Amino acid sequence: MAELTYREAVAAGIAQEMRRDPSVVFLGEDVGGAGGVFKTTAGLLEEFGPDRVVDTPISEQAILGAAMGAAMTGLRPIAEIMFADFFAVCWDFVANEIAKSRYMTDGMVGCPLVIRSGNGAGLRFGAQHSQSIENWAMAVPGVKVVAPSTPKDLIGLMAASVRDPDPVLLFEHKALYPSKGEVPEGEIVDELGKARVLREGSDATVVALALMVPRALEAADRLAAEGIHLTVIDLRSLVPLDTATILRSVAQTSRLFTVEENPRLCGWGAEICSIVSEEAFWDLDGPIVRITTPHLPLASAPNLEDLALPDADRIAATIKAALG
Amino acid sequence: MPVSGAPYGAHQIVLPEPFDESLKDAPIDLETRIEMFRKQHQIRQLEKRLYTLFLEGLVRGTSHQSMGMEATSAAFGAALRPDDYSFNTYRGHGHTVARGVPPEPIIAELLGKATGLVGGKGGSMHLTSVEHGMMGSYAIIGAHLCIANGAAWSAKLRGTDQVAVAFFGDGATNIGAFHEAVNYAANYRLGTIFVCENNLYMEYTPIAEVTPVTHPAADRAPAYGLDAAIVDGNDADAVYLAARTAIERARTGGGPSIIEAKTYRHGGHSRADPGKYRPDPEVEAWLEHDPIPMYHQRLLDLGVGEDRLTAIIQEVAAEIDRAAEAAKSAPEPPAEALWTNVWANGGSQWRN
């Protein structure tokens, strides 16, 4: 068992897969010689060389196009889109090309590739470098979407994503890069579409993702001291969506809260609300409550950014008020 | 800012250059020429039949035809190796035929039948046949230029000498993906061949009215350190020679090429478009500059008998007849097909 940062886990996860499979290649802006603008990919160029680790121009369409063409013809590319906000300049490739190729060709052309990206706020980068776009991604049929919250999950879900025969968008959370966690020795391979119950309590179920996971856990700690006991679920994967774990927990706790960093409208929690209210309405003892970033662009001033994102205080206060 | 002074439909006309008769003596073997002759007829006759099927109300949705533009597809079809990759636009029936895809699954696809090339899920704009190296038809302008780079990169890393061809129209040269793709290919010396079929109209608007250079693809090539070839896209021999040079360069690690093939569509942009924005003298001149009768005469001049050419035309016609009848009588896709092949496991499940 070793302690790694979430940042170090990125390179560890990629390296694990590149060592295993020579068809795994990695491309993106500043990912090689510079080791990534967040230093997440340091050492990969040195180990795997410039044929397999490609420093690209600032050309997100060329990057995802190259990844797609390579995936169609036998490689297993991992492409970096530096900031998740930049998906907006290459959305054609994500939404129209990569996601739809298999269906449009009735199974003839698959795109086994991973697009990994730095998602989310916390670094005071303002409205164009801080967004949580996981809800854009899950709105497109044909792509899988994962967002790990710990170094171990990052390595394991990276491996699962690379080995998956379908395209996977892997959202790393920028504010989690310095966070640390225990990582077991040896190969780590996780499974897409599996949520994880991190703590169990009988009063309510809280479903969170990425940076919202440690915040939900902190809120749960505080409320436990007041006698309110929460189940906290790290969703980990939006597509496939592990509704079974959520429904099972709601059957036990009878209350549900989602904690979402994406802006409010059509955030991932809305889909979970919809599913739970259709399929487990009679399990509920009260309304489902979504705790989200408001439907706003993000501001760069630290106090304003902090006000926008759900934090442990807001999560705890909202849950406490709702449970009465 | 320069704006067009001409009213809609009254812009300056662009006439074709006369065919280069010296190409008769080009070093192209006769069987290759016969193959290009056959492919041009396969494309022309298929497109005509698809148009008839549209008029009969059997082809739904839209489609984009390439009558008048057959020579470029046919020449590349003859010049490429079976394991090379090609990427089409949504005006891709011809490029699909040129790689050897038979007409029946193409017609069936446009008729929305289960026997369609992609099971009725793609339609006219998404014809794909990996077994023929035809890696798809792409309906968002420019994207497949970037994707072709990936196939060329993959070939390089896998140590094969396959090349990747991306066909596109003049309109694509003004979208960012074109510039990203050409820069990328040139920088990494990928074996991508960018083939612009310049038919003078981006859709309904003349390309010259929205582009500050005369040759929308070729004139951009120097910005990326590339030379470009400008050829008569209605002369299969001219395209074939340019294709052979570019393919050889790509195969031997010499990097990408840009070829601009000047051509003209006989019809409008799509089904909904009668093409009335094109001045009559221009249309008439280009209808005269038809690739197919010219090539027929060239083969006669080279000593091929009229009987052999006629036999080819009749074979193609019979094949199209058979294909159309088979496609018409094929079943619709089963309802279950709606739910298949979103994922590699064959299904579409997104939750447990």
C-alpha cells in the first residue's frame, strides 16, 4: 500500500495501461515534455517515447479526430482535453462522431477510446476554466461517463475505461489533484457503472460525485455528531448509472439528497430524482432535495466561487433543515 | 470588407478549362482506365436510379448526389489499395461505390431497409463499409479530415503503409477542422491525403463569395508547408496521376498532400435544391465538360472497342436493376434494431 496524490494517480493509471498494452497511446496539449499543465502526466513521455505520447498543437478537434481515427483502426487512445470547458470547442467529435459511430454503422465501427479532462471549480479560474460539464456529457447517447473521487478509483476507473470497448469520458476533478489516498500495490482495475457506498446511516441517503464526495462525507461527519446518520454514496459513474445501489439505499433510509457541482438545470441529480420518484416513490418519507451549484456561470473571486459550490456547511444545513 | 456586388444568382460564372487531350498519353495502363470507366458508370447509373427512387417517394430524408463528379471518386478507387482508408462526406455515394461496395446495400440503405449497408440506421449521409476500407461518410463538415489523420497515425504506429484519404468539398476549407487537420497532418508527416472536390458552391453560395483566395484548398496549402496539386476533377486520368503521386508520398513516409479537383455537380446541393442560383451559361458549360462522355471517347481513341464499352455500360445497368429490385423487396429493419448497437455489447442499456 502506498500513498499517492490524485495527481500522481493520473500518470500511474495511464502508465499501467500503456505498459500492459502497446496499442494504448496518449495525446494532448503539453502532456509530454511539460508533463501536463497540472503535472498529471509527468514521466510518461520519458517512459513511452514520442510515438506513443504525443504533444499536440492547440487543436482540440484535431486531437479528438486523431483519437477517433486511431481507435477505429486498432489503437486504444487516451486523449486529454486540458480543461473540461474546452469540450465546447470539440463537441462535434464527442457528440456527433465518437458517440454515434457505432449506432450509425449498426455496430460496424467502434471507438474504444478515453477522453480525460480536468473538470470542476476550486482553483479560482473563472467561468471558462472551472465548469463541471459531466451533465453535458451524460446527455449524449453513446458515451460512458465516469468521475472518480480518490486516487485509487482514478487508477482503477482509468484502467476500466481504457479496456472498455466503448468511448469513455473520464472527468478528473482539478481541485482534487493535491488530495491523497491509499493505493494498493499491483494492477488496479475497477468496473464502470458501479457506485460505492462510503458510509451507512439510517436517516438519509446522500449521492455525490467527484469533489462533492469529500464534502458530503464531511457534512455527514458533522451531522453524525448531532445524531443524524447519513448514507453517503460516491456515484463514480454517470453512464452506466448504478441506480440499483441508489434505490436499495433509499429503500432503507427513505430520504434522498443529491450533491452536484454541475449547474442546476438538468444536472445529473435531476435524472436520479426522476428515476427514484418514478420507481421508489412509496419508499420516500419526504421530498428529494438537490443541493447544486446555482444556475450561474462561475465567478473567479474566491468568496464568490465558494458561495456558488455546495460545501459541507451548505450540505449539512440543507439536509438538517429538510429532515426537520 | 469586401462583399459581393452581385444579386443572388447573378455572380460571376466560372467556366471549365478544356480537357487536356495530352492525358491520353499519360502512363496509365489500359485495364486501370477500363476500371475507372466502369466505376464512373457505376456511380452515374446508381445516382440516376436513386434519383428515380426519390421521385417515386421511396427514398426518404435527404441525400446529396454527385452526378457530374464521378471522375475523382473513380480515380481514387482505382489508385487505392484495398486496405487503404477513405473517409467521405455526406455526398458520398460515389466514394462508396468507388471502393467496391456493391449497389444493393447502398440502395437498400437509402430505402431504409434491413439489408442496407448499415442496417438502415445511417441512411444516405452515413454509408460505411469497413471491409472495403471505406471508413464512413461524415455529415458534419470537416470532422472526417481530423479523423482520417487518426487512421494515418494508427497505420504509422502499427507499421503498415496504409494511407488515409479524406474527400471533402470546397465549403469545408472554411471550417476550423480543415485547418486543424492539415496543420496536424503536416506537422507529424502523416500519410493523409486531403482531396478537395471543388464544385464551386459551398452549398447554395458560390465559394468565391465567401473565400478570399481563388483555390480554396490549394491556396491554403503553403500555410502548412505543403505543395498542392490542382487538377481537372472531371478527368479521371488527371486525378489518377495526382492520386498516384500523393499515395506514393504518403506510403513512403513523405507526409500528407492536398489535391484540389475542379468539378461541378449536375444537380443541386441536396434533394430540396434545384440549384437555380447557378447561372445557365455556367451550368451548360459544365454539363458539356462531363467526365463520362469524354472518358468514353478517350478510351475509343486509345483503341478500346465500342462493343467493350457498351458491354460494360449494360453490365452496370443490369446490376443496378437487380440491386434496385432486391432492395425494394427487402424487409424494413426489425423494431428490435432500434435498441441495438449503441454499445459494443450490442445493446443500449445505460443503467442497471
